[in-house]
Amino acid sequence: MSELVFTIATMRPEDHDAVERLHARAFGPGRFARTAYRVREQVGDAEGLAYVAHVGSLLVAAVHLTPIRIGEHPAFMLGPLTVDPPFEGKGIGRALLERSAHAVRALRRDLIVLVGDEPYYARSGYKRVPPGRMILPGPVNPMRVLALELEPGALARVSGEVRGSA
């Protein structure tokens, strides 16, 4: 059995429509009420902070990073991370998470926040944020608020409202 070959690149303007179709298939019309969309609409897309994965010429996955502030602490929100169902379980999502963490480290930020399934994201180092530590827009199950500390102790240093930051 051969390994799936995929490439990861910074999202380009010409990828936008394919990414939107991918999100529509994965999340449906309710996607715009999701927390990551609500935060991103505060600041728009961050230049160079969205990544896509291709298998050949087919766009099969995408992820966005949005600059945020938690209280006054600068950080990033990850989401949505979307992998086309036929390509799930092939390591593409994990590779996009690694690329995102690398980009945030390069920008000298110490924390990435997301809303997602703990069993999936914990494999990449994300852990649950203590309830009440962050106030996010939109309907959010506090048990699904996760963070990746890129510097030990980063999560303990933050609390407050999460909002987009230009």
C-alpha cells in the first residue's frame, strides 16, 4: 500500500472558492455562526495565515489562523480546520496543525486557541482551557475550548474576552 502524497501551501486568492465549497460541504449554512467565523469577521482574513493541502491539483483541506487578543494578550485562533472526508485519517489535518504552529512561533506568539474535539486536537498538544478563562463570541461549549501553548505557562497568563485583533 502506498502512502498518500500531499502538499501544503499558503492559501492563495485563487483557492478561495474551493475552500468555501469545502467549508460548505463540511459545516453547511450554519458555519457562519461558528466561533472561528465570528472572530474572523471582526478582522477579516489575515494575509499569509491560511494554509491549504492538495493531492495533485485537488484542494483537499484548509485551515485559517486569525490574530486575536485574549484580554490584552496577543494570540491566534485556529479555525476552521477542514479536511474533505475521503482524505480524513491520512495525516493532512495534523500536518496543517503543525504548519500553523510553526507560523505562529515565527511570529513570536505563544498561544493558539480553537474550539474543537479534544481527543483529535490533544494528539497535537492542545489542552482544554479552564472554564471561564476565556469569553468567546457565539454559542460555545466551554468543554471544547482548547489551547496550544507554544511557550510553557502561556495559558496561565491569559484571561478575558477573545476578540479579533488587526
